[in-house]
Amino acid sequence: MPHWIQTPDALAAFFTTPPARIGLDTEFVRERTFWPQLALVQMAVGDEILLIDPLQPGMPQALATILGDTRILKVMHSASEDLVALGYTCGVAPQPLFDTQIAAALAGVAAGIGYQKLVEQITGVVLAKGETRSDWLRRPLSEAQLKYAADDAHYLFALHDALSARLLESGRTGWLAEDSRRLLENASQEEGERWPHLAMRSAQFLDAPAQHRLLRLLRWRDAAARRSDKPRSWILDNEMAVALARTPPADRAALGRWLDTQPRSPRKLADALWESLSTPLADEAEAPLARAASDRDKAALRKLQDAVARRSAELGLPDGVLASRRYLEVLLESGQWPAALSGWRKAELEPLLGEGGVALAPAQ
């Protein structure tokens, strides 16, 4: 039976001698906030499963001590959002980290595989999926919730044992270490994406001044969402941001009149919205422009994708693990290696550029 942990002392009792590893998972809610609300922490310690209530006084600090202990390996699955939730609530990232989803990809099992499917493939155990949309902030949790939560930590050690053996055999433990460090770095970034307009397909239909205005609005929106702990769309939705960037109001009064015609407009934020829209950013001249790919661009991308696919097959890697289409596009367009393609990936990819007859754009 799992242990329901409600006090820091009850948690500390399992760590009188630090274990070599713990299994770690979380449940959180993020429907009405920017930051995930940590609702439950599941932890495997030896043969025991702890269900830890982070809503109790002193528990985030008690968890932080364990998460920050570098003597203890933290085994997690698809940890990116869990890292944000733990970092926001506890102020510490769980490291060192072994992410079983990343390990499965590097071991040639599957890319982006879910926990239930990986458990079934490695152990043969079929897990229930019935509580994925539960309200984890309610108390008390139901028996079904407790069972589901415990299962999420129970099989992490079995996955770790099987996958670490495969990575050791293939000489890829260093690859996992690189990817784990990058995952932790991304989760700890205080600022949002530098060029958020590039992720919006509609940006490619805007001219350069309009894309700069869109960039201003999206950066302002991200900062406002973080400060107020509200979802980005509650501050300013994408469609409204693009409309304002494409056809900006002549002045603050015109903006107010336009907002009055919009059913979900941020009227209370009109002054801040106007200031962000009308004030150039210090670095916006450096911003890459979103644009539709030309036939030449598409041909170069296809050549590189084919070369990547061949190399992936030689390495026994699932599609997309060596390099996703998104990052190949960035590489071809900017001529610069994105962080996601650094390290072992760059070492594997650089020879393919010449092999595929692909030239990079000059670095800007």
C-alpha cells in the first residue's frame, strides 16, 4: 500500500539514509493559471511508494531538500512539465535526472512514447488510464486516484533498469546525459521564447513592421501572464494579437474604441497594451522574419530530411529523435545550430550537410 505523506517529518523518515535513486512523478492543474499548480508528488523510495501532499505547510521546502540532493538520481518519465511544476513550487530542479521517455528514444524503443505503453512494452503490465483528467487539488483523493497515482511511480525503477542497460550497451549514456541537462536548462529558463512570433503560422503573412509589432505584443503578453499567473490567452489571444499587429490603431483612443468592439478584449490592460504595441524593442531589428518556404527551401529541407532519415536508420533511432523538421528548418534558414541540435546531434548531423548536397544560409 502507498504511504500518504502529509508532514515534512513523515517524508524525512524515508530519507535517514539517502537512497541511490528515487522514482518521481507529479500531478498538477494548469487550466486557469500560467504556472502549474502542484497537487500531488508521487515518489518511489526503495520498495515503498509515497504519495506526498505538497499543499501541506512546509512540504515544498522538505521536497526541495530531496530534489536538490545530487547524490540521489531522479527517475522520471516525460519530465518537462513536471520540472516546471516542481521548480515553481519548490524552487529546485530535480537533478541528476534520468528521463525514461528520452532514454527509450535514444535506446531505439520509440520516440515520445507514453508511460503506460512503455511500462507494457518493458514489463508486460497493462496500466489503467481512467484518472488522467481528475481534479487532483481536491481532498480527500479517491481510491481510484490514489491507485492511478501510485502506479505512475511504481514501475519507474523497472524502466530505468531496462533502459540504462540498453544505453550502456550501445554507448549512449552520454547522449542521455546531454539531453537531460538540456531539459533541465529549458525548464529553468525565467524568460519566455525570444522570438515567439516564429511559432505562429499567421506571422508569415505579415510584413516586417507588422511582425515586429507582433513580437512586441507576444513578449508583453508572456510577461503579463507570468506576473499575473494567468493563461496567455486570457491576457491576449493570438487572433487579436495578429489583428493589432497587422493594422495598428492610430493612437491610444483608437485602440480603446477598437477594444470596445471585441468581446474578449483586455480593456483593463489597454494602457499597457498600447505601450507595448507602440514601443520598439531594443533587439527587434535582430528578429528573424517568419516566411513561407520557397520551392528551393523545400527541396533543401527534403534533401536534409532524407539524409537524416538514413542516418537515423543506421543508428536505430526512431524518426524525429536525431532532428525534428522544426529544428532542421531553423538550421537551414538561419545557418546557425539551434541549441536542440548541439552536442552529439551536431556531431552526427554535420557530415550529412555535405552528403545531402545542402548548403546552410549565411549566419546572420
